[in-house]
Amino acid sequence: MSPTDVLVQPWVLALGHLVAIVVAVGHIVLHKRDVRAAVGWAVVVLVAPFLGAISYWLFGVNRIRRRAFRIFPPSRTRSLPVGVPTPPGAGHAFGCDGVTRLLDRLVPRQLVAGNRVEPLIGGAAFDEMLAAIASAERSITFATYIFDHDETGLEFARALRDAQHRGVAVRVLIDAVGARYSFPSMVAHLRRRGVPAMPFLRTRLPWRFPYFNLRNHRKICVIDGRTAFTGGMNIRHGHRSDCADDPGAVADVHFRIDGPAVGDVQSVFAEDWLFATGQRLEGDELWFPALEPQGDVVVRAIADGPDHDMDRILWALLGAIACAERRLVIATPYFLPDAGLDQALQVAAGRGVQVDLLIPERSNLKLVHWASRATWRWVLEGGCRIWLTPPPFDHTKMMLMDDEWSLIGSANWDPRSLRLNFELDLECHSRELNARFAEILEAKRAAARPASIAEEDALPLPRKLLHGSVRLLTPYL
């Protein structure tokens, strides 16, 4: 009997299947923190001979985390000394003091004082970013999820090319999936013009797929190591249109940061560049100059991703909800809370906190919108208020707690952002800034209409079944 004949014997196949099941299920039991994910993968492995175990090893094992630990050992402190840390509050365990103590233990980067944070609404953000790129003298780092090959994208490409040609050190990082939202890819376009550009986490899939995970969703632009732009705005022309009838129009708020916190934003880009290219940003004066105070906002950069930074933004959200004393105002384009976030919001409302959620009335992702709508009734019954903002699609990502604490950045309230993608948020402490943010969100709320339990009850049964069925896909949306 030849070796090939032995391998196809039924008892050999059965033994191989048993070994595959034992190894895969053992790995699931030891490493899957989410019980639902663990049970789901275990069922797949048990009911699909060989294919289930192969699928788990291909798609269920977090190789990003393993690779991150090889690049950034857990014992190594990666945060750069960029300013004078603000000591933890000595007050009670709620409000800003409570969140500060939680994040001091959770996040390796410290709070840094002396920053100025400016909200930039819509196309004004692009105008200011392009002006900053044109004035750059030493260095530019630029990271984004989507960089479209359209009128606005080409304008940014020309600005980056011109900076590179006049001697500015430029580094551009574009997510490999986000780069395929338009054709041709801006990675190749920039490279042909002499700009060092790299895709983040190359994928062999030849198409764009909005539900694909493990993506770099951060938006970072740092000029001369001194001024940073971050938030949720992708580089695409729709952000410059405020016409409700334009299907590509997107309303959004981006942010400019000046002061010591810029160094931490830069350090997040430096880690991503090292992760994607194996190259370090050499030369502190070029990339990490000494930074002087520019304002009175206290800021902490919170990096999150499926590696050594996992769950930090999720814990920040839970901490803020738990510590809120008077109000929570949340604007997010995608609202798909897991059971923990859902219940935390209802508990906060139940103890007297005013909870307002601003969600687009019409989403650019239908599956996400349908799944989200299946959760609205429970949130409304728990005492929260949902406000549906009219077109254009509102991509704003902001959270206000009480009168002093704010969270801004790239993360959405959905499982992909909070568990499966690389994100960057900024925790901000400032009464004046919180008041400015509140004015922006109040204007959005004034133009919105409230969602109601009666409206959800009035939906036809087939529509309710559709929303509920799609909700079951929440971990994958």
C-alpha cells in the first residue's frame, strides 16, 4: 500500500479530523475572550470536517496581535515624552476624575496639558489641511483609510508631491482596502510622483469590501511634527458638498491640534509606519521636535486596534458612560452597540443622566442601518433619546460627557471599530472646548427629528424581521 493510499484510508481521515478538532477547539477555549465568538467558531469546527478547522486558522486567529507583539514587546513603553503630564484628579470617582483614573491605568499615553484643539466643519477641514501641507518646511506624515482618486484626492496628491519636491520629508500610509474604493489606487499614483506611499496590511482580494475587518481606520496628518489633524474625515470629494440631494455628500467634523499632544499623534503614525514597512522614523528633530504649550486643553491620545491596544476605546466609552453625572451627547454614523454598551447607556439614563444619540436618518451602509434600527427600541425603552439627522449623511464622531470631558476621533460605535480595526481617538478635558462641541451637536440635534417607540412599533412585520435578522450579523458588520 502506497503512502497516498494510507492517507485516504477512512480511519486516517477520521483521526486527522479528530486532531484538527482538538487543536482548534483548544485554541478557541484558551484565546477567544468573547463567549459568542468562541461558541460560534467551536460549532463551525465541530460540524464542518476539516473545513471548519481550516476556516478558523485562516480567519479566526488574530495574527495581527501576534505580529504586533513581535514588533512592540509588551515590556517596552512606546509612548514618547511629549509634555508635562497632568496629575490624576483627587476628587470623587465620577465625572472627569473617574474617567481620568480609569484611562491612566488603561492607556500607556499620559494626559498632556497645553494644547489647542479646533473643530473644522466640512470642506473647511480640507482647506486648512491643504494650506498646512503647502506651508510644511520639514516633514509631513499622512495616514487615511480612504484616499479617493477624485478631484479632492488629486488636489491632496499634488500638494504632497509639491512638498516632497521642495525637500520636505513625506510619508503616506493608506489602508490597502480603503485604497481600492476608487481606481486607480492613490498608492501607485503617489509613488509614480516620487512620494513615499505604502498600503497598510495588503490584501489579495481584488475588490473593495466595506465590511472587511482588520483595517487601519485612523486619519492622521502631522505637519513638521508640530500641528496635527485627526478625526473621521476620509479624503474624498463628498466631504466638500453640503447638498442634501447629492448622494455622495457627507457632513463631518475634523480637528486641528497644536501643542504637546501632537507628539503622541505622531507616535501613533510612527508605529503604523513601522508595522507596515519595517522602517522607523529616524531623527527626532525632523519628526518629533520639542513642543511648547499652545492652549489650555488637556489631551490624551488613545490608540486602539486588534493588537496590543485592543479594547481601549471601548473601555473609554464604558468608563465615560459609567462616570457621567448629568449628560451624555453622542454623535456617531454607525450605532451598533454590543450588549455591554447598550445596557450601560440604559443604566446611565436610568440613574438620571440625559443621554442623547445623534444618528443619521439615512446611512450609506444599508445593512448597518437595518441592524442598528433593530436596537433602537431597547435604547429608547431604557430612557435614552435618539435623534435622526437629515441628509447629507452625517459622519461626525463625537462624545461629550458632562461639561468638561470630550472624546473625538475615528472610532464608530460598532464592533468593527471597537474590536477589529485600528482607530485613534483623543480624550479632551476643557470646559470651553466642550461648550464649543456642544454648540455643534446642538445645531445638528435642532435639525434632526426624534425616533420613537411608536414609530418602531408601526413598522410592517417583514421590515421588523429584516432588521432583526440583519442584527444577528452585528459582529461581522
